[in-house]
Amino acid sequence: MYVSGSLGIWTSNKPNHADPSSNPRLSGRCLQRSTTRCRILEYLEDHRVVVVSAAPGSGKSSVLPRCLAESGYGPVLCAQPRHFAAFVAAAKVGEEWDSDIEFTTTRQLLDRFSSPAPVLARYGTVVIDEAKDRTLVTDVLLGMVKAALAMGTMGQCRVVVCTAGGPADGMLCAFFGGAPIVSGLRATHPVEVRYSRGPVIDMVAAVVDEVAAIHASQPPGDVLVFLPENIDVIDDLHARLEQLNLPELAARCIHDNLPAELIHIMLNAPVPDGCRRVVLATDVAETAVLVRGITYVVDTGLESEQPPVRISKETAAARAAIAGFSGPGRCRRLYQQDEYDGLDEHTVPHIRRDGGDVKFAFMVKRHAADSMPGFEVFDPALKPAVLKNVFVQLVVGGYLDKLGNLTDKGKREAYDED
């Protein structure tokens, strides 16, 4: 079985006869640039919101912010759902281009929208990256963006929402009143995908065996292992690999709880000549800017271990494709073909998971989003009547007072994503 991508550039859903060079403001900027960049800039002339849909590795986290900044749409504020990705993207842009670009997390951006002062009006563009993840923070943030645009508190600031394709694209277009979508593919190489022949009883042992087998029999190339969000599992696996006593194997750990100084060490510590790097990571590594040089992917198929939560087919395909960024690659899925066949086609948004509506309501109240004129819930599955009923439950439970404000109990126990 092979997962392959098409060679191509981002294309636009705008008619081909629309020539950016005819626009005096754009013509000077578009010289020596790809048609895609010109299309994005052209759309920003007439639209406050533009959706950019492209696979990991296409430059959404690095090239796009630089393009916006140097084209007169700065300062640029870029938000990533994970602080690890924000740190890495900032370091990458800082190394390659000195610009007026600031990186933050979607959680921190939410706080800025919650501020009574119009702090976002000083930016030329706000980029919301990885919107496909559909975290609760992202869903609340999208509603607040729409409200802020309607109220005029963002000044002339534009908004670029980045996804990697899937159902969110059409939803975003409709939610922002027909926002244009610039979409396309990144050039990728064939990836051979193999499955386990039988059930995997001991995940850590299976990973160790697979990494050892790759190292013993396969040509040079780094290995990326996708693991559940469990630091103990990652540490255990790292120790087990060290016990193999293979000096040619250099293990690195990546997860979203690493402090900044360790992130720098993990990403920049040199690997001795002739050594194979093995990256033990959570789903944070799905951001392609983190995984240069990967040839082999080992996928456990898990997001979390307790309770076990399986990834979707969409995520499985994205993980496998990482092995093909630099050249032909291989992906070993530590689950059986029939287990893959039973996976959901797309990742279930957090708001649609068990208890997601209550957690979402807590976040809306904590950030006073419901008091913003024009605030709308992004996901149509959570209808206004359903959300109203959830608020009633929170009042009955003592988390909200009769005016709908968080009580002391609500402030102590209200859910919020970091």
C-alpha cells in the first residue's frame, strides 16, 4: 500500500483570469513570487478573512507569515494550538528572516480577544494556524474573531485561518460569510505503509522492536515515533532504547510539556556523524516544521492511552505522509489493517466529544464571549438551544449565578485549555 501526494502548488478557487499584476498595490509585491502568494495577497485586498488550506510542510507556519509581513500586512501575529509548535516556528522564522512577526498560542490569543482594549487593532494580520485540530480554544476563538470583526475592534487587521483540508474548510468559508479559500498540495514522495500482523499487547516493546529492526536493516534516515499523550510512556521508551546500547542511535523526546530550554536542546543538539536520530513524540510532531529529515514513521495509532483514544484515518494519513517529505519513506502502523478500517474518517472535534459541550460553555463564560455582540458558535452541531440548556445545568450545579456569571465554585472548577 502506498500513500502518495501530487506534485503541485497551491491553487486558488478564484477565476484564472483575475491577474494580480493588474492591481497597482499588488504588482510590485508579486514580482519573483509564486502565483499562490499573489492570490493570497489579492484576496486580502477585498476580504477580511482568508482560509488557506494546505498539507503540512507547505509553508503555512513559516513562509506565509514572512510573505505577509514583507507585503505590507504586518505586524503579523501567528497563533499555534501548541506552545511547542509556536516556539519552533518562532525560532525558524527568526533564523531565516528578521521581520515584524510575533508567535503565540491560540490560548494566549484568546486572552487578547478577551481584553477590553482593542489590542489586536495594531496588527496587520492575525494568522490562526492548525484550525483543523478543532480544539475548544479554536472554536471559541473563531466565534470571537467573527464578533470582533463585526464590532470593528480589530481595526483594519486581516485574519488568515490555516487548515490542512477536511470538513473544516467548507465550514470556515460559510461561517465567515463566504471567505475565499486558497488550497493545494505539498509535493510528497511515495510512502510504503505496513500494518501489524497481530494485536499489539505491549506498545513500548513493539516500538523498541520496530526501531531496532529499522536500524538493523534499513538505509540511513531518521525515525519518528508517534506516541500517546503520556510522558511516562515516552520516558520509559527512551530508557528502553538507551538500554539497547546502540551508539549509532540518538533518541530525542518531543512533547508539549517540555520547558523552553529543553525544546532548544532537543531540536538543536547535534547528532554525531553516522548516527540515526529517533524522535519520540506526541501528536505535536504532526506539525511538519518540527520533523525535518524523517524517512521512517512508527505510528501507535493513539492520541491518548488512558482511556485509549484512537486517531482517525485522516490523521493516520497525515502521519504517514511525513515520511515522504524529503524522499521515499516507510510507515509502520502498530495496529492491524482491520483496526484501521474501523477508524473514523475524520477526527471528531473536541466540542462533539463526551462532555465537550459543557467544557465549551465554561470557556465561553470564562472569556465572556457570550457578552460579545455578534458572537456565534462555530460548530452548527451545538445549536443555541442546546447551549442554553447547558448554561441552565451550570446554574443548577452552582457554577453560574442567576445572572449567568461564574460563581466562586465555577471559577475554581471551570474547564479551560492551556
